[in-house]
Amino acid sequence: MRRKPQKLPLFSWAAIGAILFSLVGFGAMLLRIKPLIEHTGVMPLAAAFGVFLVGGVWTLVRQLAQQDGDVSMGQRQQRLAFLVARNEALQQQLQERRREQEAMSETLRQTLHRQQEDQANLQESASELRAILQNANEAFIAIDEGGTIVEWNRQAEILLGWSRLEAFGQILSELIVPHHLRAAHCHGMQRFLAGKGSGNIVDNRVEIQALRRDGTLVSVELTVGHLMRREGHLFIAFLHDITERHEFRTSLEKLAMTDALTGLPNRRAFMEKLPDAMQRAIRHRDMMAVLFLDIDGFKTVNDRCGHEAGDELLRQFGQRVRNTIRDTDSVARLAGDEFTVILENLQSETVALEIAEKILEAMHLPFVLNDTSLFLSSSIGVALFNAETQLTADTLLNRADEAMYRAKREGKDRVVVSPALPVTAG
């Protein structure tokens, strides 16, 4: 005969209801903190705990349904007390888990808030830096280790002619590096990336030429630095237009090499040109000569007509010499009324003498000073040089000077060639 199912007494239902109430409270708590649980990755742990609670309740119900009819009143009270204690323990565990979840949630909220603040600060700093670089007074260019342009500010557009959009993604060496410098540029980049040194460019300040869009070259002061990123090296460069500085420096050098009165090269310029001319004569196995010129009677003109007239005479004398010599020759004023001429690519001594005689003839024309016409002359000394002649520049100049004084002693208004010099077979 089938046994009739036992009904649960009221106190058993009360115990089960208390457990279910705790389970419902735990589920409500999980729903409330569900977003944080999902973000922190503890969802599997919470689900497992919930399954554990449901399984425990179901087991208790089955045990009570099977055994409650066979126990005494005292045993039922003991079992009820056990269930109440078990329920309290579960509620305490639930409260502890809830506090842990709330603490974890608060930590997560604080971490996310700090990350958001840091990200906002980084974005703000990046925007400020980009604005500074975009409006800098110097051209700013950045390239990756492949040489591709990744940054190009407004001043770079003005200096070099390419817009930012046009320059982006282009290879730097093909865009602004002059043709004669590209091989050196690429070689230097390869050496740096291979760890063989930074060369003369990276972490240095150099003066160099850059190629503009219109094909012209511009002198710039270049400063290059580099940063190491996860994607590789980033090279950053600032370019400052030094055209005015370069022109000013050139003008100063020109002034230092120019005679202020006549506009001709001065002694310093002459002493720099003479050794170069001598080296070219040796290299090409040509003959060259130095002429040393003096104005006959210059002191008398100064004394009678005044220094202003003397200065004008020097200017006219220098201009006549310049107009008489060849384009390949050069004239300079050393001091006072002393002038020199460098003659290059001479076929023979005769050519030097012919040029010197032309200068003498030019000086026979009258010089007009203060509405007065003066007839003057010049004395010229000639010193020859060729590949077999072992002379220094100073010695060669002294030889021409000595020959000029011989011309004065022999009556002025003439050309005298320095005596033959000792030669060594080469």
C-alpha cells in the first residue's frame, strides 16, 4: 500500500519562508550591484553562491517532507532551532559578501574616476602642446623612424611652402632635403637606428639648407631630438630661418675683406686669394704672376691738392686697374697707394708683361681731381710663379714689391720683372 505524503507543519514552513526571504534579499542585492559585478568580473562567484543557497533550501524541503512526520515534538524544536541558526549564519555571510561587494564597488568607482581624470588631463595637455607647437615661431616637423612626416605646423607651411595636408605622410628626405644632401641624410638615419651613434645632426644644433616648394634653398638652423615610443623612434625637429643672419654674416665678412675707400679687396682678402691661386697653378701646371703697383708722385698730390683729392685719385686708379685686367684676374689695395694684381692661367711671361703695359698706358690718361686734370704714372713690379717654383705667398709678394722699387729707381713709369728664381725639378 502506497504511503501517503506527509504534510509539513507550520513551523517548518516558517523556517523555509525565512530562508526564502533571505534568498530573495540576496537576489535583490545582486540586481542592484549587477553593473559593478559585471565590470569587476565576480559574476561567476555571485551566481555560484546563489545556486548554493537554492540547493540548500531545496534539500531542506525534501528532508523535512520525508522526515517531519516521523519525529517527535522535541526533535522538531531542535531542528527548527538548527534551521534558524543556519538561516542567521547565511544572513551573516550574505551581509559580509554584500559589504565586500560594496567595498569593491567603491574601489572600482574611485579607480574609474581617477582614470577618467587622468585621461582628461592627458587630453588637455596634448591639446595645449599641439596648440603651442602649431603657433610656435619656429617651424616644427616630426617624423617616424621610416622618415614619414607625422607633424607639420603653421610656421613650417610658411617657411617651406607645403601645407600641412600636403606634407602629411610624405617622406621628409624627398620633400625638403636638398638633392646633394639626401644620401648623407639617409646614411645618418640608418646609422642612428642601427645604434651606431647620433652623427652630427641628432641632439645637435646645426646650420643647413632646406629645399622649398618652389625649388629654392633656404638657410635654417636645425635642432633635432628624438623620443622612443612603443611604435619606434619619433624624431622632432625645429627649423629657424637664418636667412637674415646669414646675409648679415656675409656682409660682415665682405666688409672685413673690402677696402672701405676704393671698394676693392683689401690686404686680408688678397693674402687669402694668393695661396689658392698658387695651388691652382701647381695643380694645373700653369704660370701665374703677382703685380705690385705704386702711384708715382702720390705724396705730392696729397700735399698740394689735399687728402680728399688724394682719396679720389686712389679710387680712380683702382677702377682703371680693374677695367684693364682680365675677368679671371683680381686687384686689391694693400695700403696707401700700393695695389696688387693676381694674374692666373698665363701661357708665358710675355702675357704678364703685356697686361702690365696696358695698365701703364691706362694711367697716362689725365686724372680729374677738383676740376683739375693731373697727368700721373705708375711703377709696376712683376713676380712670376709656376709649378716648379718653391715659394711661399709672402715671398712671392716680397719679390713683386722689390721689383716695383727697382722700377722706381730706374726712372718710374715702367715695368720690372723680378730676377729669375731658383727652381727645383718636380
